[in-house]
Amino acid sequence: MKLNLEQIKTITQGAVRISEDGEGIHFYRFTKEQEELYREADAGHYLRTFATAGIKFVFKTDSKKLFLSSLVKTINTRNFFSFDVLVNDVYVGSLDNYSDVELPENYTEEKFPYGDFEKEFDLGEGIKTVKVHLPYSAIAIMKEVSLDDGAVVEPIEMKKKVLVFGDSITQGYDALHTYKRYAARIAESMEAEEMNKAISGEFFFPPLAETDDDFEPDYVTVAYGTNDWSKTKREDFQRKSKAFYTSLSKKYPKAKIFGITPLWRKD
């Protein structure tokens, strides 16, 4: 049973819009206004807006099998990716482009293939909760999501949302498994839907905080500073960070806003 666009929309979390064309089903975590900001500001950052960080399928089903087929495109900063499948929060396997080779200690610079990928997963017996985490390090265009014929497909809606801003660390780098990203783990612990606005290489970018989304987050996390430290003057950093937090505080007066400071660095 191949799920159609409307069924996939109901089980998708972390996307602000979903569309379908001749390639397949596209998932977007930034609004068109936000994408346009990045298109004008930085070509590399603009491309990374289309990575599927924080986007996942979450549903209950009695299907014994799950089949995934996707066209995967690069965002030019990392060449490995994974779709991670969990059943009742237990990891059961991945659709990826690296598990068939022996990885070196520094796998981040390795080159791996992109293109069309597919895999079938064994989900086991009975009703269970299935989560499929889409890649943070690539653009995933779904060509097929299939379950057993006649299987139950029951979406699971999270009652809370956590909006996460940040650089590569918050986007997910360099986790081999998408579900192990720190932002994904925070969202799980909060029992909240992750709305990921992180971009690898990003700084405090006040115009982003001024844009509107069509949801009200319960929590907001902000984790910039690593790139600002090495590439921004102190005065600019102070001005932009203050402007970013000021905009968030005005826009989301009911949300709990957390600042996550950068990791220690020897310089």
C-alpha cells in the first residue's frame, strides 16, 4: 500500500510545507520568505535550507513491513546521510549511503554516492509506533512510502513544538545517525515536535528571527556563536545577538527561550 501525498502530510512532523512534482514529494523546513532571505544573503546557506533536518514521519501501524524509496541530493558540505527507522523508540535500521563500507575515523571528508535509494524494513507484529527520521545532511525527495496492504496508518500529533535555531551542530553535524542529533533528542525529551531552522556555517542572523511562521512554539533554543567567534567582530556579534533575542522575545512572549552557548574551544 503506497501512501499518497495527503497521507504522508498527516504523518510528517517538522515541515512547514510539503509539495509533490515529477521527482517526488518535497519537504521544507523554512518558509518561502525565509528561503528568500538566504537566497539573497548566501548561496551555500540557501542550498542548506532544503536539507530535511528535523523532519520525520511519526505514526502508529499494524504493518509488518515498511518500504522507503527516495531521491537524495547533496547540499555540498557532507556526503553521508541516513534515514533512521525506530519502532517503539527502538532503532531497527537505516537507509543510508555508507553502511556497506568500512568508515575511516574521520568519515566527514569521505565521498559517498547520491541519487536513488530504497530499502524495506521489518517492523514486527502488532500495533506499534514508527518513526522515520529524514536526513539532516541532504535533500530527501520521497518517491515512495509503502506499508502492507490494508494496514492501519494513524498519525501521532505532538501537543508541543520546539523551535531550534543554530549552526551546523544544531542542524545535526556530524552524527552518522540522524535520530542521534542533539536537537532530535531534546525534542524527544520534551515530547515536542522539532522545527529545525539551523544552517551549517550560520551566524546570528537577525532578519531570520523577524520572519513569521504559522505556529507558536512552546520552547525556543538558540545555539549560535561558534562561527561568530572566528569570523565576526565583537561589536557586530553583540549587536546581532541582542537583536536576535529581542525579536524572539517580542514574537514569542509565551515561549520559554533558551540560549545554548558554544562548545569550549582552545583559541
